[in-house]
Amino acid sequence: MESDLSVISETDLPLPLFIRGKVRDTYDLGNHLLIIATDRISAFDFVLPSAIPGKGFVLNQLSVFWFRQTQGIILNHLLEAVEDVHNLDTYVSEENRFSYPAYLVGRSMVVRKVKRIPVECVVRGYLAGSGWAEYQQSGKVAGFKLPRGLKESQKLPEPLFTPTTKAESGHDLPITMDEIEKLVGKKRALEMKEKSLDIYNYAQEYATKRGIIIADTKMEFGLDEDRLILIDELLTPDSSRIWETRLYQVGQAQPSYDKQPLRDWLVASGWNKEPPAPPLPADVVEATSRIYVQAYERITGRVFK
């Protein structure tokens, strides 16, 4: 069955809804979960009323790509990228099977059901975003003292592990290694740090060969019984700051493969960042969609369909 390329902003399957996030809808399959990447988009902690065509495909397929690329570093929760809806019969009990919608192809995956660790494992390789703002004020990033005189977007002497809480709503907050140890124990906390850095270093080396820079990224882990595994999404434009090497210039903000055109329009619109969020004009939707597709093509080397 071919993918349904219509915009999917919300799903309604005859399955128990496990969780509806800002972007993803997750359904309970019993021993497994079905995660669907919709075309919803959020900014400033709000889901916007306008969807971005193709975004769900990009998020899902990039995560699948990176899960497969990094499975030699750490096991992840991916069991099957849905490329044929009939394969879902393997995971859905006979009495609960139904006519699966075509839009599941390309934008969904079946994953292990695990215990999520409520920590965003952030790795920073370059001085940008909130890290740059903090450095300007204190000379530090997440408690790490950095050399004086660094410039915006400059490569750090070594990648930093700067974890945060995983907030259900509002902003994530910095969390220390001691606090992570209290959650999962010292050995597990160290493993989360080491695997986060290993994945970032692998991805950055890969990206360099493709003429792009992964300035920073965040990832999540879960426990499959007593085994640490990688979950959620991985190295997408929603979870990473991705730059073009040929456009990179130290000392200024960089154009990113992300939703910056959308953020810029929202700021210029005068929106007070209170609900309801305004609908996006067609040109902003198109520009944002184009950036997501370009990110997919640049990273994977494949033509987006």
C-alpha cells in the first residue's frame, strides 16, 4: 500500500491511546506501542493550528535512519518501521485488527514498550542557543566553566553532556548527574552520559562527511527490564540544531534546518505567546516544510518522496 501524502494533524484509531504528545500520537498494542508522527508543529510550548506537510514523514524516517545507524552503539526501541500496514497484524491481536489507514506508512513505527527515564540527554558540540546566552552571562554552560573569549556558534573544546528534566508541559530544567543518579543509580547515569556522547560523536562524524554540522542534540532513554535502550526520536530537526558546513561562520547565529522561519514569523506577528496561537500564512508553512525535507535529503542522501 502506498503512503497517504495528505496532511495528518491528528489520528483516531480504534486502539487504546497511550499518549498524545505535541507532535506524536502513540497507541497501546499490548506488549508494544505504535508511534505515529503527525504533521503538527509546536513553537514556544504551544501546538500551532497550522500543520506542516511532510513533517511527520521526515521526523519518523529520520529517526528510523538514525536508530539503524546507531544500533551498534546501543539497542533502541524500534521493532518495525511501518512500510506495509498489513505487517501490523503481527502486533495487533486478532480481535482488535481493523482496516489500517494508508497514512501509517512512512510516518509510524512499532516499538518496544519500556519504562521511560524522565531525562532529556542533551549534548552540545557548539556554543549556540541557550548555551551561548548562559556563557555570555557567566562564562559557563550548565555548570561547565569554558575558556574565555569564545564566540557564538564556536565549536567547543569537547562535547558537553548537559541534561535537563523531561517536562510534561512548560520548559525543561537543568538536572545534575547527582540528580540523575538518584533516579537510576550511579552506573546507569554514567551509561546514559557515555552513550549520549558516543551517539553524538558518531552522528557528527557522519554529518561532517555530508557537509553538515550537528551543533547539539537531545535524546531519551528507557529501561527494558534492566537494560538501557534508546527511545523516542533521534537526531531530527525537532531534537537537534543542524547547520550547513558551507554557510557556517563563527561569531554569529547560523541558519538551521529547523522551524526558524516559523518562529521568526510568530515573533514578527506580535503574538503574545498566549493561547490561541495564530494560524500560519501559506508561505511560512511552505518554507518550513521545505526545510524539513531538505534536512532529510541532506542527512540520508535520499530523495524525499
